[in-house]
Amino acid sequence: MSVEKRLKRVTVPAIIKMKQLGEPIAMLTAYDALMAEILDNSGIDIILVGDSAGMVMGGYENTLSVTMEEMIFYTKSVRRGVNRALLVADMPFLSYQTGIDTAVKNAGRFLQEAGVEAVKLEGGREVAEIIKRITCFGIPVMGHIGLTPQSIHSFGGYGVQGKEKARAKQLIEDALILQKAGVFSIVLEKIPADLAREITDRLKIPTIGIGAGNACSGQVLVTHDMLGLYEKFKPKFVRRYAELGKEMLEAVTRYIDDVKNTNFPNDDESY
Ligand code: KIV
């Protein structure tokens, strides 16, 4: 990538333009300044402070436990590492479902306190009014439909969504409703590739797929999954680009051996 392109800040209109130009959008998650800086320097288009932070950083079993205060903390850290990519923060469970005023206030906190350019929230028609109000105050919103992890208990797990005709129809309608409500893009999680293609074709705004096939306007993965750092489970849609978890384990084991054998530090590493 040219230095000029790398230095140009990615904006919400630029992301929408990418769909019009047929340029795929690359998005990854980050939860701390160091990882964010590496992603930003690599030329990633969008950095998402996902509520997956609760699982990856907090060690919670699912994304339901992470709070607004924790998300603000992670997002502020990430902001310090990002100069170019569009920065989006996930609104955690209960930060937008309990009332429109609370939703607007919490969305605004991400812009005011953590300096993001946009927020993301999960749901279809049931969050349309909330999205209308947030976006009317100039806060860009990314939607998220399909497998929405904040609803795992109603789904009964992390299964593929939209395999049945009725659910597929519902997801297409939800995507159109969200577009009308004002979202600038929609994450499609764990739905059949054909359905994701149909939704993408019917929308003017970009779709970002995760486990939704290759026809989406862009793709997102949890960075710790694709780097092989989060090893508790590996969904089929994750491609591992590195095995950093294994490398770290090996490095730490070698360090322990060196300390135990008094091979570390040597003379060059001492004063
Ligand atoms: O929380 C998250 O990381 C997400 C992405 C997987 C889309 O919502």
C-alpha cells in the first residue's frame, strides 16, 4: 500500500464508497493500544472494539457480561493506537435495549469519551427506532444481524441462522429496515453464503461478513482467532493466519528453562 493511501483517514462515507467501487472492506477487532497500532499500520480499513473483548480479554464465558465501563476502557486504549482506520465500538448488552434515551447517551459516550467514529449494535427491526434516534444525532451506526451473540440464550447456542425460509426472509427484511433506519453498514454473522449474497445485492450500504461467505462487501474476524491466540474453540469460518498461542507457549517455556538453568541473563544482558 502506498504511503499516501496509508496516511489517509478512513471515514464512514469512504466505507460506503468502497461498496460502490467494488473494493472489499477488511475489518478486524482490537482491545488494546499495541494490537490496534499493529492493525492500523497494516492498513486495515475498520478496527472494531468488539464486545468479544469480554471473552478474549475478560475471560467471560460469552459476550453478555462485559459492561459499558469495561468497553469504554478498552476503546480508549485502542483509540490511542489508531491513526488511520475507522474506529467502531460495540455497544454491550443492556447499553441500548432499555430505552432510547439511554441508548443515545451510551452511544454518545463512545464518541465523547473514547473518540470512536461509529458504534455497532445487534438486532433487526426491534432496534430500528433506537438506531433512527442515534443516527439522527450524527452518530454513525453499524448494524449486526444473523447470529447475534448477545441473544445466544434465545437461539440456544451459536448455530447458523437463516437456513429456514421464514428466518431467511426475516433477515432480508431486517437488513432493509436497518438500512432505512440509517445504518451505514451491517455485519452479517453466521448465515448461509447465498442469503448473504442476496442481502448484499439488495442493499446500497456495505455488508461485512463473518461466517457469511465471500459475496459480502467485506469481512471481519476476531483478531485473536485469526492469529491463533484464542484457542478455546475455532469456528469453521475462522482462517488461522498464525499460531501465536503456540509460539508464545514455546517462548515462555524456553524462558522458564533458561531461568531455571541460570542461562538467563548472560553477560551481554547484564550491567
Ligand atoms: O464482538 C465482536 O468481535 C463482533 C465481531 C465478531 C463482528 O461483533
